[in-house]
Amino acid sequence: MATVRQLLQTGAELPGETARRDAEILLGHSLGESRSWLYTWPEREIPRDDEERYLGLLARRRTGEPVAYLTGQREFWTLQLAVDNATLIPRTETETLVSWALELDVSDSAAVLDLGTGSGAIALALASERPAWSMTALDRCTAALSVATANARSHALHSVRFLQSDWYGAVRDELFEIIVANPPYIDPRDPHLDSGDLQYEPRTALVAGNGGLADLECIVQGAPRQLAPGGWLLLEHGFEQGAAVRQLLQSAGFAQISTRRDLAGRERVSGGQCVATGGR
């Protein structure tokens, strides 16, 4: 039987810059053990069935299939979340948006809206930190909502309300103190869509017309009607879209407009404060 050390070496040539980490995650998943366990027991011999399970996952990873889809889970914020090919894979860049939302000066029972929730990552991260907030999470995809609601149950975050909706459709008569969104923002002509993890993720959750700005524009234009005076809109976007999103916010009458950078130093989240409620 092969040892932990030998099996990890088998995964050394996985694609991407995180081959060793990917191999560790896949072996740990196959064994039902943590990555720290692998380091503690490098000479432990592994049963053949577990080895075959691991080698099968390695073969799928070599074709480019995302590790998160292979294991069915991804860590985000402080939560371990289930994911599948109906949802985007939560990424650390999105934690920039979560951090900003948690810094905002809003009421203890603030009404918060998460547009296009996917796996529920943003809504559940916020709910875990601010359990008194009234959290609503929308998505038009029923399969994604099933994943999100299962994640809420697994973390006992029962206060989050999940609704099927195309952007604001299901909450037209409600006001929120914070609206957050990680909408589709990739240009459909972007060549990166055919490589890496992106080629396996749901295209409808990735791409938008008008060079990737169409959904961002829709959200910004609809936000003043849905925000209480003084409420905030925070939007994740592509690292080259900061200036365009700030212009959208300015044109819609937002104040206190700014952009936050992710850990790689790239412009990632832009937001602004609604000074008046439009259309009311």
C-alpha cells in the first residue's frame, strides 16, 4: 500500500500554481481527514479503496475540473460551504465585500439584501457575524437556491430568507439599509472563460453584456428605489471595471463613492451611499 507521502507526490504535477495544496485537499477529502493529519502521518499506509478514490479525483483535476467541485465544498469567511456546478465557487476576493459591509454604520437590525446569492456565501457570512440583521438572499436559479438553503441549515443560520428572483423582482415593495451583490461581470468574449475553473462554472453567473457591465448597471439603476435614505450599495466587479462602476454610481446619484482593493491589490468592490430614495 502507498503512504500519504507517496500519494501526495503523485499529485505534484496537477495543473495550476497550487498543485501541492490541491493534492492535499483531495487526499484529505478521500480519507475524511484534515490537511494537518496528512502532515502528522506522512508514512501512514492508505487502504487501496481510498487510494483509488484519490487517484480518480487526481485524474479529474488534471482535466481542469475545479477542486471545489470535486470535493463539493469550499471554505469562505469562517464557513465551510457546499458548492456544485449550479453555483460559482466562492473566492477570497469576495471577502473584501463582506468586510466592507460589516464596517458600515447601520442599525443593529438592519435589513440587508444579497443579489444573486449563489451558494449563499455573502449572505451567510454576514448572517454569521450579524445574527440580528434581517437578511434576504435572492437568486433566479432554483438549483443554486437549493445549495444556499442547505448551507444555511448546515450552519443553523435560519434567519436568512431565500427567494427566487431576477434581481429586485421579488422585493419591489421593500427597503434595505444595505444591498450587496457579486453579479456576472465578465465580458462574454473574455478568453479566460475557456480556461481554469471558469470553464466549469455556470456561464450565466459569470458573463454579462455591454463588456461585462450590463448587470452591474441594472443593479445600480434599481438600487435607489430599494434603499432606505442613507443606505449603501456594495458591488463586486472585475479588477479593470472600478472606474466604470464608480461612474455608474455617480450617475445614479450616490454619494461617498469609493473602491476597495482585494488582497492582490486590485480594485475589486465599489460602493456608495444613497442620499435619497428614488421613485417614492
